[in-house]
Amino acid sequence: MPTVLVLGGTGEARALAAALAEIPGTRVISTLAGRIARPRLPVGEVRVGGFGGPAGLGEYIAEQRVDAVVDATHPFAERMSWSASKACAATNTKLLRLERPPFPRDPAIDWREVESLAQAAQSLPAAGRRVFLTTGRQGLAAFAATSDAFFLIRCVDAPDPEALPPDRAVLLDRGPFTLEGELDLVDRHALDVLITKDSGGEMTQAKLAAARERGLPVIVVARPPRPAAQTVQTVSEALAWLGEHAHDG
Ligand SMILES: NC(=O)c1ccc[n+]([C@@H]2O[C@H](COP(=O)([O-])OP(=O)(O)OC[C@H]3O[C@@H](n4cnc5c(N)ncnc54)[C@H](OP(=O)(O)O)[C@@H]3O)[C@@H](O)[C@H]2O)c1
């Protein structure tokens, strides 16, 4: 039976694993980095923890006799995608990238595109002094030296307190979020700018709707470059591709 390895950590990866588990005669293994204390687990077999780079991933692919790899990691999980690309090339394994589209650019929002978290930090305090910072726990050190703005930092797990800006509040929460809840945060903390990665996906779009309603500019960090790979945007497209390409042996 074909074995599909789903590199996960996203809602799309979980949905794909659930759909594959329904197909008789298919073995699906999902993998997670193991960074989050209480991750939402996919159905079926799950492997938690890194592989030790492309060589380790290649060994795992060979050991488990993987027929196809779906890189369904988050659009900002750059290292894992490069690792998958190298490991699949070295083991001659088929690779598909499942990557949700970026956030749709609502013309009613003042979008300000930046290349990095450091550039986002440089845009302050000109862009705003009361910041809704939703870029996740990693990389917050880019804002540590920004002392002339207040930050409402929202992430899933607690960030390292050493790497945070001095004037801040930390909110531990994870999506999906509602427009009502986002507006409440914006109003309660008098937030005047939103900083987000261009992650895309519906779970977190309410913050953009809230920014539009309150007229907040949105500083959006562009996605990092990815290795060239066959790419689809939806779980059903991934299933169709696997139907054609994931055959035993
Ligand atoms: N970056 C984000 O904004 C973000 C947001 C939401 C969810 N996530 C999810 O969180 C995880 C970690 O993200 P990251 O930005 O730290 O990734 P990363 O920088 O690309 O990965 C760092 C290392 O973590 C291990 N790793 C990452 N994803 C893995 C997976 N799915 N299965 C097994 N090992 C994995 C790999 O270790 P080895 O080299 O040792 O194999 C990789 O080199 C990813 O699974 C991603 O889908 C990330």
C-alpha cells in the first residue's frame, strides 16, 4: 500500500491526513516539529520532532518506504521546506507542496509590505505606536529594542521574556478568532497598527477585517523564498495529485 508522509503543523496538513486516513490501503504518517506544548494532533500515525536535517529526513523516507511526501508546513517554515526538497531529490521521492494562498489584498486596507520582521520593526513608530503583533513566538527579538511603542503580542505558547520589547502585554491564544473578539482587543488596547506575516488562511483573517473596520494600517511580512516544487493550494488538489502520483513502490 502507498505510504504518504505529510510534513505538518497546519490546518491543511491535518485535513489532508484526515482525508487520506479514509482511503483504504493508504498509510499516512504526519510529522510535527514538536515546538508547541499542546499541538492539535492529526488523525492517524504521528511522528513528533525534527529529523536532523535533510540527511535524517532522507533516511526516514527510506526506512518507512515513503512513496510520496507532501510538504504541508506553514508558509514561514522555511527550513523544513528546503530540507524536504533536498531529501526527496536525494531519495528520488515524489514531492508536493501544499501551500495556502496569501491573504487576499482587500483594497480598503492600507497594506504596507515588508521583507522581514526587522523591517516591520523599523516602520515603527511612524506606522503606529500601539501595535497588534501577531507574527508568532519566533523572531520577536526583532522588536526587543523598540521602546517607543506598546505591543499587544499574541501567540500560542509563551515567548522568551528576554526577547521582548519593554512596553508590552502578552496574550496566549490560538485561532480561529472572531471579528467581534478582534475588535474588542483593538478597542480595549487602543491599537493603531497591525503587524502580521502573510500566512493566509481563514483561521486568522478576522484580524484583517478588524483592521479594516478601525482603519488600522497592516504591516505584512512577505513569505520567505521556497525551493521550486510542484505546488497546490488546497487539500482536494493535493488528494487529486496523490491519486495520480502516490503509488506503491
Ligand atoms: N513559522 C511559523 O510562522 C509557523 C506558524 C504556524 C505553524 N508552524 C509550524 O510549526 C512548525 C515549526 O515551524 P518553524 O517555522 O520552526 O519551521 P522551520 O524553521 O522550517 O523548521 C525548523 C526545524 O524544525 C523541524 N521541523 C519543522 N517542521 C517540521 C515538521 N513538520 N515535522 C518534523 N520536523 C519539523 C526541522 O528540524 P530538522 O532539520 O531537525 O528535521 C526543521 O529544520 C512547522 O511544522 C510549521 O508548519 C510554523
